[in-house]
Amino acid sequence: MLNKQQCTDLTSEDSPTMTWGDIPLEHTTEGVANNDPVSHFLMGLRFRDGDEVKQSYKEAKKYFESAEALGCVNAKDELGMLYVKGDGVAQCFDTARKYFMEAASHNVPSACEHLGGMYYNGDGVKKNFKKAAKWFFRSKAIQG
């Protein structure tokens, strides 16, 4: 099974070691059966993208929610994206922002970028370039 740090590493564009697609489906399925949060997260990504499973945003949401409940903070960012795009759920910028804020409070860089984008574009919030810049800079600071 993978640990929670690997949950972050697998979603980082800068991860030099592996990507989530390198994990065989049978390992992911075994991890889900053992309530491994990273495996739940990976299964959500598989359903979101249709990787070795039939694409389903509904199933993706289910696995992201279970990953979140098991402590995988990156799942909050993915849930936020479902709500921003309206993929498998009713589009709701307030719910998306809530998830992004929760993930950003745990230093998830992509959540900070998504918040920056919301303020830059005025998606569910008043356009605010100063707040957008704050979130974009915070994302870069977390990444180092």
C-alpha cells in the first residue's frame, strides 16, 4: 500500500519517481479493499479518466469522498474540480471553493492554483486579481 505522502507525490507534476498510472489496477483494487486512502484516491482518478475502468464521474466522486474521509487531502482538490466543471455533479462554485480552501490549508499546490483561477476569472467569487496573485504565489511557494 501507498502512504499519504505518496498521494501527494502521485499528483505532483514534478514527481520524479512515478505517476499514478504506474500503479497496476489490481494493486489499487487491493488497496481499496484494505481501506488505503491513496488507493481510494487512485481509483477516483481511474474512474475520472476512464483508465482501465469505464469512465464515470459518479464513481470518481464516490472514491474521492472515501479517500477524503480516510485522510487523503488531495481528494479535496479533485472534488473541487468536479464541482467547478460540473462533472457528475451540479456545478457549484461555492462547494468547489470550500474543497479548494480545505486542500489549500494542507498545502496542496494545485488547490491554491485553482483558488487563484477562481479569483482571477471571477468563478463564483468577485474578480480579485490581488487574491488571485496571493493564491498563485502560495502555490509556487509550496512547490519550492
